[in-house]
Amino acid sequence: MRAREFTLLEVVSDPEVAKTQQKLVGLGYDLGPYGPKGDGVDGIVGPYTQAAIDAYEKGISPKDAPKPKQADV
């Protein structure tokens, strides 16, 4: 019997996403505890980044921005 083969997906950090994340953090949005500095800037659009982008686009202030649901994290 052979073990099942599987593919590991490589998650690649995007410098343009990191720039957007830096701007969001500068505005006060919480991007979670990810990235080398623990400020959420990692170049990957995860649930915290997406929630912050959605809030920003809807004009929701950082303090009122919803956090992602635990199941999304």
C-alpha cells in the first residue's frame, strides 16, 4: 500500500500587499499578530487583512472595524 501523495502549497509574500498592509497598520487597523514584527504586515492577504480592507473601503474606522471570525483565522 502506498502513502497518498499530496502537494504542499507555497504561500508567497507579495511586496505590494505588504505596502498596503503597512498603510492599513499606519491608519490603526489591526492585522493580527502575523509577520516578522508581529504587526500583521507579512505580504499575505489573510482574514485580518481582508477584514481591514473591507472596513476601509466601507469607511469604517479602525476602532469600529470587525475582526475576522475565529473560524476564518
